Amino acid sequence: MTRPRPPVRRIALAVALSVLFHYAVLSLPRTQPLHKDVAPALTVRLEPLAKPAAQPIAQAVPQPQLAPAASLQHKLAITEPHQAKAAHEPAPSVTPVALSAPPADQNQTNPGKLADNPPAELSSPQLNEVPDGTGLTPPQAPNALPKYAQLKFAVYKGSLRIGEARHQLEINGDQYTLQAVKQTVGLAKLLSSYQSTQTSRGKADDTGLQPMSYTEQVIDGSTRNLSATFDWSARQLHFADGGMAELPVDSQDSLSVLYQLSQLSLHREIIPLTISDGTKLAKYELEIGAHEEISTPMGKLRAVHLRQLHTGEEGFFEVWLGLDFRLLPVRILYTEPSGTVLEETVISDIFISDR
């Protein structure tokens, strides 16, 4: 028995479906297996090392030149003190005795207003020493008297500012001139006008000031003139009224003593002084007190306190020397025998120069 042949159409359809299936499979994109790690290609390249850059030859750096210590100067410009009503009144013209201006060629420095909170240590400042052979001027002692100084003071009675005082010191060679002018200002001047001019002249050396003459003129409705001449060779002091007194060594006048205190040893408890006010010569003793911090129109200043020893039957004075200003006077207090403060003088401006 013979098997019948499949229909031709079925065979053609099957072949066509097979071709289409294989074509579809072969057309799919090829992908890598999901979990197969493919190691990256490793490339090695050899290159020559770079030559090191040439180092520049170091050049000597010039050292700064130190300024001579003798040219140290101070200029402090500040406002008037205390909350007094007359504090902002214009300053009057100064005195019948002209105070010359500082030399025009001198250099000036202005450290500015002092800090309100200075260091707690109240010792005198020390200057750095300059090695020998440098050709520089060696520094002076911290309390050496300057060649030129101007000091301005505010004068108070209680809390009221009643006047001002100006001091000027000039040392030329072995000679000095010291002037002080004090006068009332503001409302106090309208109530009671007062003006005094003190002048001290003499020799200056390493030991300080040695007065040769002292004069004082006081104008307060009337005019009074006082004077004293120091004859050191004869050891006599002569007054304008014809009086005379024996002149002890190291005697001073009422003005020069304020600056001579900076040249005395302050390591003792008591300093003996002989002072003339133009009418007499009297002996005093100053007790050296502690270092203090005082309030001034310039801010808080460090000072050493000196107080006149006295009995209850006489007035006395006290003076504070500025530790940062070569021990120049920065506060002066005059007290009556009753204990009432007669007058307080407080530094308000200071200029110091060694040229």
C-alpha cells in the first residue's frame, strides 16, 4: 500500500517559518553574560624621568639699620580731661614769656593715645643696649633728661577745671632754660584772673640741673616779682629784697626741683631736698611711695608717688613721676594744712625730643 505525499503548500509554509525564525535569532544584539567580570586591558608605557629644575642661588638679604636710640621721641596728642563744664572752652593765649616752638628739623613720632589698660607690671621701661663698635649712639638711661620737652597740664580745684599750665625745658650744651606758665581759664578766669610765670636757668650735666637764677612773676590784680640768684662759688643764695642764705649742695628752686627728681635715686625711703621759692630757702623731705596707676586726660599712666613729709600745722605737696616718660612730673597736688586740696595739676599732653 502506498503512503500519500504531504501537500506541497504545507511543506512550503514550514520552510518559510523556519527561515523567518532563524533570521530573527541571528538579528538579535549580542550581549555579555550578566555575571561575567571582564578584566580591563593593561597598558604599560616607559618614559624618561624629568630633569630637576635648577635651584636659584640664595642672595644675601640686607639687614635693616637700627635707628639710634638717642633719636627716640615721643608725641602724644590727646583731649582735655574730666567731665567739667569748662572742658571744651578754647585755650587762651599763653603768657608774657614766649615759649619757643620745637626746632623745625627735629623728627617726631606719635605713638598715639595710651591704652586704658596698661600692663600690670609697674617697673620702669628698659631700653635695648646697642653693641659696641656698631657706630650707633648708645641709648640713654630711661630717666635721662630730654634736650627738649613741652608738658601741658590741666589745673583743677575739686572736679572743676580752673586753669592750665605749660612747661618748657630746653637744654643747649651745658645750659638749660626751664619755664612754666600757669593761668586761669574759662569761668574761673572771669571770677578771678590769675597768672604766674616761673623761669629757671642754669647748668645741665650728667647729674641733672644746677640752677643759677630763678624768677617768678605773679599777676592776680596786682603784680609781684620774686627772684633768687645761686652763687655756687661762694655757696650763697641772694634774694631780690637783699636777703641772703647759705647755699647747700644740690639746692634747687621751686620749678627745677620737679625735673631734678628724675635724676635722684628713688631706691631710698626718704629724699632730702633744699628748695628756694624766691623768698626763702627751706629744707624738705620726700617719702618715696609705691608705683601707682593714675587717671589723666591722656588715659591711665604708670607713676611713682612722692609725698612731702609734714606736720599737721603746714601744707604739703605730692608729685607723681611718669614711669614711661623718663620720670618727668605727670601729676602735682598741693594740700592745705587743714587737709583740703588747694590745687591739682594733671598732665594732659607731653612732647619729648633728644634733638
